[in-house]
Amino acid sequence: MTTRVEKQTTLADSVTLNGIGVHSGGPASVTLHPADANTGILFQRSTPDGDVEIVGTWQSVSATALCTVLGDPSHGGVSTVEHLMAAFRGLGVDNAIVEIDGPEMPIMDGSASAFVEAIDATGLVSLNAGRRYIRIKKPVRVVQGDQWSELRPYDGQRFNITIDFDNALIGVQKLDIELTPDAFRNEIARARTFGSVQDVEKLWKLGFQMGSSLENSVALDGDRVLNPEGTRWPDEFVRHKALDAVGDLALAGLPIMGEYRSYKGGHRMNHNVLVELFKNPDAFEIVEASEVAKRSRVSEKGHAELIGGLQAAAFGPGVS
């Protein structure tokens, strides 16, 4: 990648993924389509009463208990959108239409890996419209008990995530990473969701997580991993929390130029920090990528993959 990305992007072609919903355990199919500039991420769900459209932004979030849900769960909502949204943001996809046939995104292997492979397979194309960013001007912070999350000014896209579990295998884990397509692919995308067997059994009795299995999550029994292959990294747990954070913050609607920090966070805290940000218009501004690039060319010569530390998109073959 040798080109600074100042234009919006979309997929070069449509691509379909099939799997199961983690809560229903039923089949789930999603097709990712190219979209025009300034579309953003638009979900189109088919229901018996017709198609429902949901804009993929924080205003559409209706629940964050077990996953991130967009829209009305009783009428055309879509759940578990965070892994796909993370893949879009991580790889620099600005515009896409997500056509889905039911209430859940397919869980695939519990990570964003399958979505990354699908996007990489089709590649991206640039559109005749400038990319824009949300630049953090002042810190914004939310606190709930001993949990907190915050957005801080920073010339790039950085995620600094800390988790602290009362589990000898997990304990305190930290990940501090600059978000670029390569970093997302290599360090975050393959990190799977995780949970204890005891918690999953409780959720089964309540009718949730019916599709959860060793095929799509890391299962813990105390401080023992039940998956025969073990973990993909010793700190796969914090990497998955970072994956969720990238996806949840993608619902800001534009890439965020700033640093996101969280301690013992999750979907709720990720969403709440966006709510707090947009309640404080003096804490951010919308900037054009072309203006960011002008400044960065002075200070960032030789770092062609980044626009002042911001992600470059993963273009398909032959696309400049």
C-alpha cells in the first residue's frame, strides 16, 4: 500500500457469507454489497412484513447486554453487528449495504476473520468523494462503578484496552495498538469471543446463545480452556475486547481520529462513550482527509501507509 487514502471507499463487488446465529442457533446469511459515497453502512433486513433498513450508527443501537443490537429487536432489528463493523473499520470500508435474512449476523468462528477474508477477496474501490474523520478535540469520559472508557485527542486511531477478570487464566491483560489494516488483520481480527461454560449453560436455559459452541467461541471451565486447539494468543481475551471496541466505535459513522482507552469495558461502555461524545459538540470536529493529509505530509514523510497515523484502505488488485 503506497497511496495516501483521501477518498471514500466501498467494496469492489458483492460477497455472501453463510453461518449460524449465536443466539438462535439457526441459519444466517449475509451479503455485503458496494454502496455509493456518503451511504455509510446500511443494513437491509428481510422480514415477513417486508424489508427493514437500519443505518449503522450509534443512534440505531437498541441493546448492548450480550452483543450490539441495531434497530427494534421485535421488528426488523439486527444483532451481533460488532464483528462485521470492526472488519469494515479495520480495513477502511466507508460505504456498504449489508443485506441480511434474519435477526442475527452469522457468528462464523466468533471473530472477524471470515469478514476480513470476504472483504479482502473482493477488494475495495475508491469513490469520487472525500473521506471525513471525527477528530477528538477534548477528552470525553464515562464511568460506571470500577469501569471506565474515554476518548482522547490523538493524531491517529489508537486503542488502549485493559481487562481485569477474576480468572487465573485471564487476569489483567492489556493491548495498546495503532489501528491500521495490517495491525487489524494480524493482531485483532482472529480473536474469538469467549465465556465460561457455566455462564453459557445459564444463557441456554434462558433461550440465549443456543448456537454457541467450541466452533465459534473460546470456552472456559474455571482457568482451563476447553477448546482442543487452545487459544490463538495467550492474550486472545483482551484482543477480542479490542475487536469489539473497534466495531462498536465504528458506529460513530465516521472514523475517529483519537485514542480510545477503556478499563473493564464492553459493548455498553463502548456505546456510552459515543453517546457522551455527541452530547458534547465542543469535544470534536469533522475534518476532511485531504486537510489531514496536507498536515501529515510535513510531519509524516516516509509513512505512506498512514494519514497522520490513520488507516489506509485495503484496495483490490489494480486499484489505486
